[in-house]
Amino acid sequence: MDQGCKTAVCGGSILGCRGSAKGKGVPQDNVRAYAWFSIAATQEVYGGKKGKDIDAKLMTPTQIAKAQKLSSELWEKYVVPFQKE
């Protein structure tokens, strides 16, 4: 699983997202952090929206577009297979 923020999918802590954003334990990657925070926000995980908004302020429009695309890909790979019908 993606090391940037594997916890967002679980609906638990979002510390892994912040790790990507700050480079703690993994290389700093605001695009990846934004993508995972977006997933967390969609799942109403506490801090997901705030983290996404903070990262957006540090990113260019091109980076945000890339992060949104990545978020969709991660959603399809890590969330959709586990959704109940």
C-alpha cells in the first residue's frame, strides 16, 4: 500500500498524510499528501479537509490538478474494492 498515507483508507488516524506533507518518515510530497487528505476528507475522517486545505495553499494549480488525478487513482485502487454494495 502507498506509504504516503495508508491510514486514510482505514478511516483512523491521518498521521501518515501529515508525514508525506512534512517529510516525516517518508520523502516530503505535497501532491501525494493532498491526494490522501482528499480521500480522508471524502470519508469524513477528522482532519482530512483541514489537511487538504493546508496543502493546497502550498501548491501550484498544476500540482493540485496532479494531486486530484492521483487521488482518483488511489480511490479506485484502495477504496472502491472495499466498498459495500
